Amino acid sequence: MLNEDPDFTDPKVLRTKAEEKLKSKQEQISMSSSEYDVKRIVHELQVHQVELEIQNEELRLANERTEAALKKYTMMYDFAPMGYLTLDRAGVIHELNFTAAEMLGNRRISLLNRNLKFFLSDESLTVFNHFFNKIYSENTKESCQVMLGNDPQNLVDVYMEGIVTGDDEKCLLSIVDISSLEI
């Protein structure tokens, strides 16, 4: 059995629902022809008001669902066990989650608008540049393994995967700490 909610974006469905609600609130009144015109106009206004109330309730419910989804996915992004970053073509960080900030050894807010390349070991810079250029030149998902961190004594061995998004040409980058893995 399908449990489908009525589609209140369809004007006919909305009108029918509003008529039903209004009928349940009113009794039939016999009236003269001039009285009938006034009653008809009042009825149309009442139906329109009920339609607006129904639409308002649907918008409120949609807004609540959107807020809940936003909260859920923000939590999933911010507290994911792997690092997520959004970089521009130059390698500048535009977005990152808490795990990525921790891997880079700084607070998230202070890492925004800084170039990721400054957080790579000298040995890893060539590997990263090749990886990053290939992402943009071939428009495919690529991966690499580099040493990451701002302290040469405490570098983190990481596995990166990146891909370029559509029109805005941002690079979505995921980073996994593999320094504790035995090979």
C-alpha cells in the first residue's frame, strides 16, 4: 500500500483541499442573487485564505525538514573521521572540517584562505603538485600519498583523493591519516 501525501504544489489539489476544509466550517445558507454575489466573493476569499494557510504549513514543514537535514549533514562533514577540504585552482583552502584542521595542526578558522601547499613536506610537494595538476588537467578523480603538517618533527603520512567539481572548478579533497597503518 502506498502512503502518498497530497501534492499541495498542484493548484487543483490545493483548491480541493481548501474547499473541503471550508465546507467543514460553514453551513449552507439560502440567499438572494445580490447576497449570493457577496457570499460568493467572501467564499472565494475564504478559500484563498485557507489555500494560503495550507501552503504556509507545507512551507513550514519543508523548512523544518531542511533545517534537520542541514544540521545532520553539517555534523557529518565537520566531525567526520577523515579530513575534507575544498580548494581552488591555486590550492587555497576555502572550506575544511575539524579533522583536516587537526591534521594541519591549526584551528579551522586560521587555515581558511591559506594555501595547502604550505603544509606539505618538501619531499611531498612534487608528488602533490603532480597530483593536483592532473586533477585539473584530466578532470578525473586522482589520489596520492604525502606527508602533511606544519611541524617537520610531527608530519602525518596521509592518503589523499581529489576531484574537481563542475562549474566553480573547486577541488574536493579527502585526507586519511595512514601513519599508523602497518605495510
